[in-house]
Amino acid sequence: MIPIPILIIDDHPLVAGGIAMMLRDVTWLQVACACTNAADALNFLNDNTVDIILLDISLPDTDGLTLCAQIRRMHKAVKIIGLTSINEAGIISQFLAHGGNGYLLKDMGREELLEAIDAVMDNKVFLSKGANQKLLEQFCSTGDALKNAPVLTRREKEILLLLHEGLNGPQIAEKLFLSSYTIETHRKNLMQKLNVSSTQLLLKKAKECRMI
């Protein structure tokens, strides 16, 4: 059986070396190359084909999210697994949205690495236990925010969206054919419902509650 070729992209040689050591006796896998930056990786991919890429999120010449998207545009079939110490729900979601197939934290063991490779080769998305927990926490916090969000009237929702678009009180009044006093009253009611003291905090809280 021809071994599955893997490209490692990481600016820390010890990480690449450690992964190579983990895989040294796995006959169905082969580390084809290890690159320390995005430029070298793209040059390698111009002339070579691999099935799996282990991609660090933090690189010296570009960020891993951008590189992931670049590689995905060039190579539709390659499986890209994020390999990083960054365990943040936003980064994990962005990496997957940029074309990633999996997300591993650098404290993973050999068994989890092989499990991730096997999963993505089977066209599944793989998340390490820590990354999966982080996404679950975000989902739960979002659910709590939605559950605790106050109920707004149709007019309050309308004014909130216009504030989000950057309009001020007089501009909103003109657009809705209402008095500035009426708009200000609605704005104060919105601030009271969301328990904030300024328009800036109002918009921030509204975003957290998925109102805008």
C-alpha cells in the first residue's frame, strides 16, 4: 500500500520533528515535507501533491486562517487539520469556515493524531476534545444570551437596527417620520431593557444577544 503523504506546516522544528516521531512506525502514513512558513508551503504544493496537511495557525509570514483558505482554493480535495495551541471558539469556527477539516491542540497524543487523520480521510470533521469543549461552551453561552434577551417591540427593533447602521437620533427621526423626542424615548427604553448606560454598550449587548 502506498503511504498517505502528509505536509506539516509549523515554524517550530521541534513540533514537526515530534509529529514525525509519532508517525515513524505508521506504515500507511509518510511525512512528505515539513515547512516553517506559508511561502515555502505554497511553493511545495505547486509541485507536489499531499493528502493531509497539518497546519499551524500562527506562522511568521501569514496567519493560518488565510493560508488555509488559499490552500483550499488551490487544492479542493486535500484534508487540512489545524494544529495549534490556540483554543478559542472564534478561531476554531473561522478555521473550519476557511476550509479546515479538523482542529487539533498541540498537547495531543499519538492516538488522537491518528484518530484525527483517520476521521478526515473518511470525510468527517474532527475536533480535539479541548476544542470541542470550547465550541460547546460558546454554544451554551449563546443559548443563555438568547434565552435571557428582553422582548422588544417592532419599533424598538427598527430603531435598534438603524442605530446599528450608524444613524443618530435626528436621522432616525427623519427616516421614520417621527419626532426626535419619540426616538430618544425609544432609545432610553432600549437601554433600560438591556441594562446599559450608553448607545455603544446598547449595540454591544444587542450583538451578544443576537438581536443585530
